[in-house]
Amino acid sequence: MTTASPAKKKVVVTRTGIVESDKREKSRKVVVPNDTTHPKYGKIVRKRTVIHIHDEKNESRTGDLVEITPCRPISKTKRWKLVRVVVKGAQLKFEAVEAPKTDESATAATPAVKSVSKAPAKKK
């Protein structure tokens, strides 16, 4: 008795992220944000995943919003490929990436502490 199984459809997984670096030929570094809630405290925790992608035609540039999909391993780190450039020069910034800005007057009032280690004097 052979039962015919229904044809399984392949699920296409795509992610959207911003190109962080385009310094390499046919390779890009894409940052994919991930906002999750903390399981115990309920606070929203912002995380990011850095993915190396393959861009065959060098279409994307730094700051572009791109859509990517997984593929066969192309190199040691590249497991994703570029599907399309969604927005050119999006220049979107994630708050988890940016460093907090400090007020210059607050830093001027607080002196910088330097740790200096002194070697003990040699006895003769």
C-alpha cells in the first residue's frame, strides 16, 4: 500500500536589513535588527544580527535597505545572497548600534581619572 504524499512547497525565507559595509568585491555586510521582549522582565531588548551576503552584480551600497535569502555556502562566512535592493540610500540607523551622545559641559565638569602605576623605588 503506497500512499501518495502531497507535494511539499518550499518555504522561501527572506530577511530585510541595511548594508553596513560594501568594501569587498561581490560581498556585503548586512545588519538585520531584531526587537524581542525579555522573557522575565518584559522590556524590549534590541539586538542585531550581522550577515555576510553575496552580491553578484555589486548593486548595493552602504546604507541601502536590502532583501536577502539563504543559499548554498559560497565561502567560509557567506551563506546568504542578495534578492533585491528595496530602498537606495535608506541611511536608517538602529538605536542599538549608535553610541549615546554625551554633553560636553558634563564631561568638562568631571575630570578624567587616569590610572598610573608607580614602580617601587629600588633600594641600594
